[in-house]
Amino acid sequence: MKEKVEEIIDLYVRPILKDHYGNIKVTKIEDNVVYVKFLGECASCASANYTVDDVVAKLIIENIPEIKNVYIDTFDEELYMVAKKILNKEISL
């Protein structure tokens, strides 16, 4: 399934995002729901939710009907690692 999603993203989504100096990464697919993170200029774009709903999800679901939805993955690995170090008293504030 991930290969099909990546193929659609490569064909239709990335060219649009590259025009705006951005990119997209699929972080996971669970229960036919795709989770993505925006990269580059798109990572801080105020229209990211609109882009996911009206561009990314639309194009993926049109081409892969078994996909139910697409969401922005809000998990931040770097922030998680810092919080873990604080909780383990490896660093202090």
C-alpha cells in the first residue's frame, strides 16, 4: 500500500509542493489512513490543513479508493527525544 501511495504522491502531489519550495513525507499508514509531514516551506505554511484536505487527500483517495483519509502527523521526534531526556534527568531546564 505504501508504494502505491508514494507513487501517487510522486506523480501528483510533489510537483505541486515543489512549486512552493516544499515536499511531503509519508510517516505511516494505519487502517487505510495516511499520515504525512510537510517538509521545506510547506512545513510552516498556514494553509497546510487546507492543502492536506483539498489537494493531498483528494488526489490520493481519487487514485487509491481504499484509502479513507489523510492527516498531518503531528508527532515531533526531536521534541519527544528532548522531553524523554528531561524526564530521565539527563538534561535539566
